[in-house]
Amino acid sequence: MKNFRIKLLALLLTASMILSACSTTDSSGSTTNDNAQIGDSSTKLSLEYQEDDSEDEDVDIADSVEVSLNGDSISCDSSNVSIDGSTMTITSSGSYSISGTLNDGQIVVDCADTDKVYLILNGVDISNSTTAPIYVLNADKTIITLAEGTDNTITDNRSAKSDDTDDSGVPGSAIYSKDDLTINGEGNLIVTGNYNNGIVCKNDLKISGGNLTVTALNNAIKGNDTVTIKNNASINISCDGDGIRTDYIVEDESTDTKGYIYIESGNITIQSIGDCLKADTYLTIDGGTFDLTSNGGYTNGTSSSNNSMDMGQMHSGGNGGGRMFNSDDMGDMTMADGEEFNRDDMGDMTMPDGEEFNPDDMGDMTMPDGEEFNRGNMGDMTMADGEEFNRGDMGDMAIPDGGEFNFDDQGDTTTTTTEDTLNSKTISADGDLTINDGTFTLNSSDDSIHTNANLVINGGTFTINSGAKGIHSDYDCTINGGTIEIQNSYEGIEGTNIYVNDGNLNITSSDDDFNASDHTETATGSNGFNASSNAYLEFNGGYTYVNAGGDGLDSNGDMKFTGGTVIVEGPTSSADGPLDCGDNQNVITVDGGTLIAGGAVGMFEVPESESVQNVIYSVSTSAKAGDVIVLADDDNNVVCAMQTTKDMSGVIFSSANIETGKTYHIYVNPTYDGSFDQYGFAEGGTCSDGTDVGSVEVTSTVSQIGTGSVMSSGFGNMGNHGNKMGQ
């Protein structure tokens, strides 16, 4: 009896997750970038580049102080250089041309606060087993220039830093600068940080050229205040921490102008265990080529790919220290009596009336007081043995990693363990993130593009594979252009408010392709879903194709179409729908553009009559993967057509070419003389024969072909608009 009881507890938990799965704002020579954002989107970030930051400044090696590295010794005739064995200290401004090999030695810059020092690396190999090979202790600015055609190697050979290493006052990287640092030139620089980091600058770090290869135990390149990259600098990184990052303590978010990363151009390849690009405030990319992989890529994803239950938000650990719960682990869970939990046994469970348990019956279950089943009423439920249901019994269930299951953890965010399913992102910013152009190949275990503020994509070409969200912003996510292909993701694009104004988007996810959800909202509606109406999803232009395992387009607020083309191949599971808006009196409206959305009909929502543009839908289409579905008028003139890649029971059409007063048919597999694009979409042409699903004369904004009930476009309004038959 106890075994049955615990299995039912697990089942009820699963049901609650199914319910919650339905839901989910000037100096001379400097240049200014007007696109980088600070604070709100109207504030611009000034990024100053002086002439001496660029590799094309006239620095004559012949006029520089010559420094020769001779294995265990150093030779230099300048009075501005002091030498102590294999350590050289530069004490005054000037240009120093350095060549040769230095074993277990160090180059130190220790000048006045106003001094500017040029280190011309003209073919060097410098290593050190006790400290940083290059150490800028004090100066106004140090410029490391990589002489054209030279190879330069800097190696920190100290033993790997452990957690209990006392490194106060010890430079923790191969190249370490306490003041501004610029790296430029046309040579090669190979940096190895065996102790901790590769290159660290405590102030502003600028990379204006050169070919850099950085390998590090922890972070590869870090500028505490800022990191800026331009002039097509080539950077290749392999590290166990973050690839390129800032580390700035923000004191006033409204006025601070530090902590940013700005990339004007470059060829950047990063393999990191942590984030590839990580800005403590704002991040702006104007161009470049990026090949970024975090924590082994999307196959090490942090989110569950199970799209029928929102198990991805659960944790296997009651104290916030466990890894993310995966529904596939349910088979490994042991019950209180020691037996292994088996999901297949769920169908053998019988309800109080003797019938076999069917998850689809959950909505029909009534509580002891006669009310409809509600997760909040779970405490009132009695078990088969007569005992009252107690969520506290969930703690008897053991998770494979030994943590106790905690019901209250189900909505928590992911925490990490020692093996860290690290929340490793390829591009991440705590402030506004703006991408104006570039070519991006992103492969992340967590979100690929992530900001805790606002995101704007104005252009670029993106190929994304994500173990979590392909693109995420806590507030506004605005796409004004670019070609974005998300090949793998848990959810494709997420933000509180999502605006697609232009661009070519091809999004694939195991759950929702688009998810507009207010991240600040914690209230729940009468059905246990997120009740926020602050979220918003709008399509104003461009071409969007989505292929979703869960909801195709999901907004916890309103959803609106005003322009562009949107093609939705939605779920085959009846627990989700092609379109899904909020349950707080929210609506889906179509005022323009072209929309085709198809999928399962269990949670099928259609646009409301407030729409300006005509809509025709059917929930009796019965199309199979590979079939052609066509909307045509009485004269067989095709309005638009779709060649599906999955089974579809329901389909929605909306186009400016659907005219009031005319009769339209939906055909499956007719003879069609039109041409489909790469996403299976076509407009125009004529058709003949095929299976006629039915016809309707358009006399109102929303018309139905065939029979069958649909949900309203606001789940909470289902009682008011639960049946639209006959429209």
C-alpha cells in the first residue's frame, strides 16, 4: 500500500508540472561608438581609442631601447632599465624592443603615473615558475606591440592555483597589469596561464591587432574595467574559466560607464568551461567572426529536453545545492519501500471509481469538497489507504545523487554541484546587450545569448546550438534584422517583451520556440499558471519559421501580428499548442502579415475577433508529416500553403489576401503548381483535387472550417470562449 501511495504522490507531482508547463523592459584621435548602451536604451556608451592603441602608430624599432634576453640573463644599456639576474624593471617612459629567450625571468614596468611605456615584442620566449612573466606594476599606460612576422611566447609555469592558495599581492596571470594595457601589432602572441589566468588588466584592456592564442587554467583574458577589441584582432582561447570578461564592481547602475565589453571587429574563437564572453555591465558587438563553445556545448545542456512536463525547473536537492532534476531520472528513483520507481506502472494505477488511471482525466478529478482539482488543494486529497495527502511525504523519495526531493524546489532556478552543470553561456551581459553585425557560431551548455537587461539585434548571421535558451533577455528582446538559425535549444527566444521587426529567423526547440514571460512575475492564476499580463510578443516584419516541441509561440501576456511572415510548426503533444497567450484576459490578434500555424489541438488557441485581418482555422485537418496543406478560394486560387514536417490536427491561416465575402477551402495533398521555399511555405498558384477538409464563407474576422472546440486565446477565458464552432 505504501508503494502505491508514493507512486501516486509522484504522479500528482507530475500532473502539477504539466499544469505549470503551460505558462511559462573629446580627446583628439578618439572615436565614439553610438550603439553601445548604458542604463536605458537611450543612453550611449563612449568608447575612446587613442592613436597609440592602434598598431598603425609610427613606433620605430630602430629608435627603441634594445633589450636582449639571453636565457638566464638580460642585456640592456639604458639607464631607464634596472636588471637583477633574470628580472628587468623599466622605470621610465619610452619604447623598448625586446627579443630572445628568458628562462624563469620577468619583465616589470614600474614608472610614474604619467608615463607611457611601449614593449615591442620582437620574437621572445619568456617563462616563469614563481610569478608573472610580464608585470605592469605602475604606469599611465603600457602598449605591447607584436612585431610583424614574429612569434612571442609568454608562459606562467607556476603550479595550478588551488582554492586555498594565498595569492594576495601576487599577480595571478601570465601577463598582469595594474594600469591600462593595450596589445597591438601584426605578430603572434602565445600566452599560457598554468597558475590561474592568461592576461589580466586591472583597468582598461584594449586589443587592437595581432594574433593571440591564450590558454588558461581560469579566465583567459580579463579587463576589470573594460575590454575593447578592434582592427580585426585574431584571438584563439582555450580555458577552464571565462574566455573574455570584465570584472567590475558596479556602484551605481544608472551612472557607471565601466564593466563593458565592446568589440568593433575581430576573429575570435573560444573554447571555455565558463562563459565565452562575459560583461559585468554592457556588451556591444559591431562586427567580427565568432566561433564560441561553452562547457562542451549544447549536449551538456542545463535544461531538460522533456517538453511534456516542466521538470527542467526542478532540482534534485532540498537545499539549493543539487543538480537540475531530469524527468528521465524518474526510473532511477527509489520509493520509500525500496522499490524502483517505474513510470510505466502509472497506467496500472486505479482511481477510486475502479477505472484505470489516465493522465488526461486529471482535469475531471474532483476534491473531497466537490471542487475541481487544483494543485493548491492537494492537501485536501485523501490517498487510497485513507490517509490525507501530504506533500511532506515527497521527502521520502530518494534522488540518484542522494539528495532529498523537495516539492517546494520545483520552481527554483538552477544551482550547481562540484561537477557543475555550469550555467555557461557563449555571450552574456549583466547590462544591455547590442549586436549590430558579425558572423556567430555559438554552441553553449546554457543560454547562447543572454542578458539580465535589454537585448537588441540589428544584424548579423547566427548559427546557434543551446542547451537551454538560444536567446534570452530579462526585459526587452528586439530583433531588427539579421539571419538567426537556432538548430537546437530547450527554448528558442525568451524575454519579457519580444519584438521581431525584421530579419530571417529559423528556430527549433524542444519546448517553446518563443516565450514572452515576465521574469519578475511570481503570481499564479486560477489554473496555477503564471498570471502576468506584463509580457508581450509582437511580429512586425521579417520572416520567422519555428519548429517547436512545446508551444510554438508562447506569451504570458498578449500576442500580436502586424507584418512579416510567421510559419509555426507546433507540437504533436496535446499538452501544448502552436499559439499560447496569457490567461489574464489576454488575447492573440492579427492586424497584418502572413501567419500559418499548425500542430496538435489539445491546447489549440486561435486569434480573437479583435483582429483587423481575417483568420481561417480548422481543428479537423488530420495531416501527416510530409503532407501539403493549402488554403484556396472557390476558384482554386491558393492563398498560401504549407508542407509539414510533422503531424498536424489543427491549422491557422491569416493573410491580407483572405477577403470578406469569399468562400475558402482547406485541402490536404492537392495537386499544387506553386513552389515551396526551404521552410515548406508557398503563396499563390492554383490547386486541384486533394482531400477537402471543408469550406467557409468569410463573414467575420475569425472563421472556422469543420467542427471541433478550441480554447480561447486566453486560457483563463476558456469558459467564455471555449467553443468557437460555427464561426
